[in-house]
Amino acid sequence: MGVFVFLPLVLPLTAWPVARLAEHHLHPRTATWLLAGLSAVLAVCSTLCLALLMVVGTAQLPGNPLPDGWSDPEVREALPYDEVAGKAAIPALLAVLASCTRAAWRHHRVRRRADRALAGRPARPVVVLPDEKPYAYALPGRTDRVVVTTAMLAALTGPERRALFAHERAHLDARHHRFLLAVQLAARANPFLRPLRTAVAYTTERWADEEAATRVGSRRVVARAVGKAALLSPATPAVTLAGFATAGPVPRRVAALLGPAPAARVWPSLFTSAGLAAWCAAAGTTVSALSSANSALTLFAVLKAATPL
């Protein structure tokens, strides 16, 4: 395995410039799928890397529950290991598991709390809450709902309200909460992936902005609604729930809406900035996945040979 087992831990560093280029040059839908997929692959690979380091680095320690054959000198010779790295991988892997579990539980708790707040109300696609705080967000579930307060509706004009509802419906139709949860868990698994979490939070909002502009028929109306709501809205209940104007740099979203619509081409040419970003992301993902797979298969083959029947 050699140094290849360490590659998945550091390859997420390449995601920083990729995320920047993708959110600027790719269509928001393409950027969201690309960055979310990249985050998931790199997070799984880095977690697998930690598991491999733990197994290989601690197989020779006394009192470990691993088979005796795994600490054979021939195994140690076939599998270069760093005992310090193996010991350090144990708390690191436990921290990853605990952090991801906590994030998933927090997401579930927020969803359950939001469902309880709407208990007893008719199962309609739009729920208007009598609240002096202006906010709106998409609440996925058995019945997808758009939650909005009377204060938010009072602050918007008729066309701006239609833009708000179109924006939130776009979040629900595209299942943006799944992308947001995936990148949230990936960032917990590897802190180097946090820029991708930020980028996806922005691209999902831009995706919904573009869908709303298409449905309403006016990019300027959507831009005005986003800007106005951003001045009034507090944060959404959780980072994995999509709000109307609380995620991503709002001035950039407004500026993008006031400009021309982005090209809907799925995969740009390599000879453009957008294409270079996309191909770099694909290359980094491939290298990370192959290095992790190589380490896993090598480890499996050697340990299987050393395990008594």
C-alpha cells in the first residue's frame, strides 16, 4: 500500500479551488451534483483510509482483538505500517463517527421539531404561520411543505410572493435537503471538505433562484424578493434545510439574477475555466477512489492469506 493509503486524507485539499471554480462557472444544477458527489466520494475514501491505518498500524499491539496471523512478521513486511499513525487513527475514526452521528441526529431532531410545530394543521403544500418573525423554508417529508410566516408575506408584494413559493418548491422538487445533508456529513468526516459544504449551500440556492426565475418569468422580481427577504430573515432551523434568503452570499445571488441566465450545458468543454474545474474535480475523485480501493484490496488479500482457516 505504501504512501497511497495516505492520499485520501489529503486529496480533499484539491477541492478548495475546484469548489471556487465550479460555483462561479458551472450551471448551479451541474455544480451541485458535481460538488456533492465529490464530497461524498472523498469523505468515504478518507474514512476508509483511517480504518486501514487503524487495522494495519495496531495489528501488532498486545491485547488487540485482531487474529494472531495479522501480526505475523511476513504481514508486517508486506504491509508497511506506521504504529504511531495506527494509534492516532483510532481516536480520529471515533471522532468522525461521533461527529457524523451527531450531525445526522441534529438533522433528524430539527425535522421532527418542525413536524411537531405543524401538527394538527391541514396537510397542504403551503403552511402560513402567524409569527412576527419573517422567514420561509422548505420542509421535506411525507408531505412536502413550504413554511412561511405572515410577517414574511406582509413584507413582499404579490409577484415577490410568487417568487418565494417558486423558490421553495424548487428546493423540494430537486430534494436539495439531501445534497445539503450529504455535504454536511462529508465536512464532518474530513474538515478539508468544508469549502465544498459552503459551495453547495450556495449552488442549491442559485439552482432554486434560477428555477424560480423560469417559473415566475422575471429574474428581476426574484432578485428583488431575495434581497428584500435577506434583510428581514433570521437563519433557517438547520443548515440541512433550505431557506429562502439565508444561505450563500446574497449579494452574489442578486447580482447573478440581474445578469443573463447561465448556460444549461451539462458538461462544459475542457478548454474553458468551467471545464477545467469539472475535469479537475473528476480527476481528483478518481485518484482518491482508486488509491483507497487499491489499499483496501491489498489489505484484504494479505490479511486473508494470513488468517488461519
